[in-house]
Amino acid sequence: MSQAFPTSTDGITRLELTLIAQEFLAIEAKLLDERRFRDWYELLDNDIVYHVPLRQARLKLQDEIPPGAYRLLDTKKHIETRIKRLESGAAWAETPPSRTLRMVGSLIAEKGERSDVIVAESAMLMFRQRGHDRPGDVIPVRRRDQLRLTSAGVRLLRRDALITEAVLTTPNLGVFL
């Protein structure tokens, strides 16, 4: 994303918002799939909240996410610690490292409550395989992102990543959603 970016959604059409969000999410997926975690880290806003709520099987969809229960609730400092651990070789859950492929689609983008924020809702399917002795996992996720427009480019301000499964079939969440 080398071009100058607007710092406000004022005067930007919904199509332009969608294109900005689409490009950001595609670049983000590529960086993560290539394990370029430091480059991805640079796309995070200093105030990021990275939230993966716990999901329960309930009759009503609105009852599936218990308040205050989560699988992950990270700040930028937490994410930096996770990246350092991945780089250290001591992240046993990621030895050997996961090979991933993220497909992001069903994107809906709109202006956020703040003039410097785009709200981007998307669906993501992540294929993940470690080693070669077992079939890979498919992790389906519905994401709601807040993307902050800055003079340095788009930054991920908040991610709420709701995993479709109530019971994880993947062995761990050592990958970024």
C-alpha cells in the first residue's frame, strides 16, 4: 500500500471504502500466510484490540457468545509477545510451523462511528496444515474489523473474530485469525 491514503472517510464512496478494506485484508492474509509476522505487525494500530470470543452451541444465535468469555483478547503488546515466541523456536504448538492459506470474502464495508474508521465485515476460511502426517484443518471465521485510516496507511484497530465452531477441531490457536 504505497499510495497516500485518506485519513477520513468523509467524501469516500462505499465502493471506495470496500476497495480500501479489500486491499488491506488481502495484503494482510498474504503476509500471514508467508509468516511475515513483523510486516503484519506494522499494519496494527497501537491501540489494537484482537478479540476471539468463546462460542457456545445455543438455540438462539444471540445467546452463543457469553459476555466476558473469550479464547483470545490481545493488545499490541500481547501480539508482539506471541510473535517473539514464534520467532524463538520455542512455540511448540507451532513446531513445525503451520502452513496456511487464508481466503477472505463476503466483504461488507461501511463508515465507522469515527470519521477515520472503516468497519469491514468479512468471512474467512483458513486452511492450516502442520507437518505431513495428518490432514489439514479448515477454520471458518466471521470477522468484524475496524480499520483506521492514517497518514501512514490503513491500520487494524480492532478485530472481532468469531470462529464458526463451538468446539475447536484444530489442535490450537497458534495462528492469527
